Amino acid sequence: MLTIIQLITLVVFIATYILIIDERIHRAVAAMAGAAVVVFLGIVPWDSVLTHIDFGTIFLLMGMMIIINIARQSGLFESIAIRTAKMANGSPIMVLILFSVVTAVVSAFLDNVTTVLLLTPMLLYITKLMNLNPVPFLMAEILSSNIGGAATLIGDPPNIMIASSAGLTFNEFITIMGPIALVDMVIIIIFFLVIYGRSMKVTKEEQKVIAKTINSLDEKGAITDPKLFKKSVVVILLVVALFFIHSSIGVYLNVIFPFVDPALTLEPAEVALIGAAILLIWSRVQPEEIFEKIEWTALFFFAGLFVIVGALVNTGIIEMISLYMIDMVSTPFEAMFIITWFSAIASAIVDNIPLTAALIPLIHDMSATMDVYPLWWALSLGACMGGNGTAIAASANVVVLGVAAREGISISFMEFLKVGMVVLVITVAVGFVMLCAMFGML
Amino acid sequence: MRYYEDLIKRKFKGLVGSKYEMLQKEYREYMLTEEEMRPREIKKILIPLDFSVTSVPDSIGALLSVYETAAVTLIFITDEQVHDIIKASLSPEAGEEFIRTKEEYGTHLLDDYEKSLTAQNISCKRRMIVGNKRQDILKIAPDFDLIAIPKCYASNNPNVCTVSGDAIILAQSLGQPTIVF
């Protein structure tokens, strides 16, 4: 039997999530309003608000936003898009494969939304040149963005949240989620070639004309600031390198600076902020220009969500659900199965960020009675791959569909669902089997 | 379906905000409509001429021969305002003489242009009018696909002209593709 406070908290939680899905009110405003209600009612005491907000996630996002905003100014993304287009040599199938791979790789290390926002116009332009239906190419781009984002700690916001809360390292993501993302990418590319390959055939003459037009694009001309371009690439590579060694950076630094404690570690957020600071100093761009382009609405959205979920924790609702779950499952395999598929299907409906925010404290609670290490990966798999299920399941989906709609190309909900759900089931199933194999559950 | 379309618009606006307008500027050469993607067909070319144009450049024939099926209209314009001033300040006969002199020059110029263009297998029509060198071209230009303007067109000093003011203004004002040669 729920208490009044628990009921109110649930109502606020559900209402906020409905508002987030519907987006008649901006998602950040909805999250802040929900947070305001639970703080006002004392469900989350003011002095505990900051403990509920995961600043690791927020500062990591902020740091990467600063780096990407500066890198964008140099024409980096446009240059990548043109180079990718040229490599395809006029072949539609190669355009599909290359854009999918490039989207996946870039999404793995940089923000999904910015990646697809800046690659989609070029992809649309090329499909117009090829006189082919752009829908398969756009779908492949969306799916690749979500799959690629699953591969690393920084690739997708759910992974950032999970890593920050569970203390998982960048290398753990690379070794566990990386192979899953790789296998899923191969499967998806084959899937698209089988389904759409025939409709992507062009004659040799047409291919030559397409290649000629694309080759007239100038990837060097797209670089508006060559010095900034080089600095951005250097800092991005440095940040990625630091991510690889963040959990054991003390060992490396101790070699050069013996006064450094070998046990020193860097949080991912620290890596991102250090990278941002280096690029800000080195590039000499006006900081106001960069800081005003930080997606403050996204950061307030996250903060609001954390407070609302904090209310669920404080009122014991999370504990109730976790006890129920623990009763329901008798083996770690069952727990993994439930978390994986529940988070995948729920992500397809709700949007993976609020879902992950809600499930993280649930898994933490379950850790009292079982080893939850595999469950973090189950959540990562479900939340990231679940983003492929429906048109509204992940931010990258909405961005690609929105850009396409503005250019007159419409992908209906059902059209997306038919492909998205098949991909969701395949990628999650394959990923689940791989996770079970990794954790010796097969 | 309507709800879904509106939902995507709302979510897109929430995620991307005003970045999309910036993106459209940065990527304008890639965000073309179907019409803009199709290369414009050039069937009719207009070349305005006047007393300031002194010769036929060798390059014009080669340049316009790229448009294999296009027909060129040469139009020689005598300034109506100058004619009216001469007619009013001197005499109607002086005005007529002004026009006759200009049109005699115009006939030779049109002959030279026609000869140069037909040598490149470009079909030509020719006209002579008395009118305004800028306004009349702006008026008739919408009937043509390409306007090729001699650089000294309507120049006050053709011997030292690089590009005349009227040529620049026409190139800026015309909606059609324009070349100044």
C-alpha cells in the first residue's frame, strides 16, 4: 500500500515523463517543474538536492559540448562528410556503408545529436544527386548513430550516466560494449544491403556522373579555419587517449612526475573539462561565443531528472520495485534478461535518457543482494539499442527525421517502426547473447 | 499521423533550437530544393548593346557556344532621354539625326556580333530600340534564361572603362544568371 507521499511522487514522476514524451512543454522545463514540485513538498530536501544530481554526467556533457562547439567552427564535420562522400566513388551502396560506418565511429566519440545534425544535410544532398530514395540512407544513419554510440562511455548519454553512477571505466566500455556494437553494425549493414540493395543500383554511367559531381566538392575548402581544425583534431585525439587511460593515469604520470600518486585516477568528466580548457586556451576563440552555445537546456533537463528520480529513491519506491524484482528473479541470467529487454522496449517508448535515470538507482538497490555488474551492461545494451525502436526513442532519431522533414522528406511512424523494431530485436538479442557469453552465463 | 508530425517538430525544436537556422546558412550549397538541383536550361540569351560597346570580343562566341541549343537576341538601345534632350534643346531634326547616327553605328555593331556568333553556329535575332538602357533590359530580361552584358555597356567613357556602373547594377539586379564579358 503506497503512502500519500509515495503516490504524489509517482504522479509527479509519471506526469513529468508524459510531458517529456509529448514535448508540448520543453523537456527541460518539464523536468525542472517536476523537480521543483518534489523539492517544494520536501520530498527531496534542499540540502540533499546536490547529492542526487550526478555532476559527473553533467560536467562530462558540458566538457564535450565545449570541445565540439569549437571543433565545429573549423568545418571539421563538413570536411568529414565530404571526404566520406568522395570515398564512395559514386556508388550508392558504398555511400550507405561509409556513411553508416563514419556516423557510428564519430557517434562513439562525439555527441550523437551534433554528429547526425551535421552529416545529414550532406547525406541528403548526395541522395538527391544519385536520384535515389533517401529513406534507407537516413534510417541507416540513425541506427548507426545509436549503435556506434553504444560502443563507448562517451558515445551516448545513457552510457555516460551509467558509467558515472556505477564507476565504470572507458576501457570497460570498449572491451564489453565495443565488440557488441561492432557485431551489431555488421549485421545492420548486411540487413540494409539485403533489404534495400536492389533499389540502390545505378548504371556505370550514372555512377561516373555522380562521382564527378561529388569529386568537385572541396573538403579542404570546407575547412574554414585550418589552424583551428588541426588544434581541434589534436585535442579530440588527446581527450580520447586520456579516456583510454583515465582509470590508471597515475601510473603513467608517476613515470614522468614521481611526485604523482600512482593510484591517481581521472573521472571522465575531468578528462572532458581538461580537454575543453586546453582547446579554449589554445584556440583563443571568444569564450562567450562557446559558452552561450552550450546546451544549457539539456544540462538542466538532466539535473531535473536526477532530482525527480531522487524523489523516487527518497520515498522508497525504488526500493519497493527492487525488492519485487529480486523476488521475481532467481538467477543473474534472469535479472540480465529482464533488465535488457525491459530497458530496450521502454527506451523505445519513453526516450532512453529518462529511462536510464530511473533504472540506475533500481540497479544500485539490487546490489545489496546480488552482483549487479552484468546488469549495468544489460542496461547499457537495452537503453542504447532500444533507441532504435521508434522514431522518438532517441535524440538522434528526432534530429535526422526533423532535418529530413524540413527538406520535404517524411518518414512515418509506422515506416520507422517496421525497420526500427526489427533492428532493435536483432541488435539486443545478439548483444544479449554476447553479454551472456562474456559473463559466463551461456 | 498529424500528431506524430507535430511531435517530431516539437522534439526537433527542443533538441536543436535555433541551431538549424545556423546550419541552413552553413550548408546552403547542400540544402537545395529539387528545382535548384536541376541545372537551369539555357535556351534564350540576351545581349544588350549600345554606343559604348566598341568591339566584339573573340571570347563571346566560344563562351556562348557552350549553350548548344540556345538562341541569342542582340538588342541595340539608343538612349531615349538623350534624344529627348537634344530634340527639346536643339530641334526635332537634330533629335532625328542623333537617332540616325546611333542606329547606323548600331547596325554595324549588330552585323559584327551576328557574324561572330553565327560563325560558332549560334542562331541570332536582332532588334534596335530607343529606350532606357537599364529599365528596358530589366523589363525584357525575364523572357530570357541568360543575360550576357558587355562590360562597357552604357559606360560614359568606353575607352577607359573596366566595368561600367550600369553593367554592375544590371548584374546585381537581374534574377537570371548573368555574365559580364
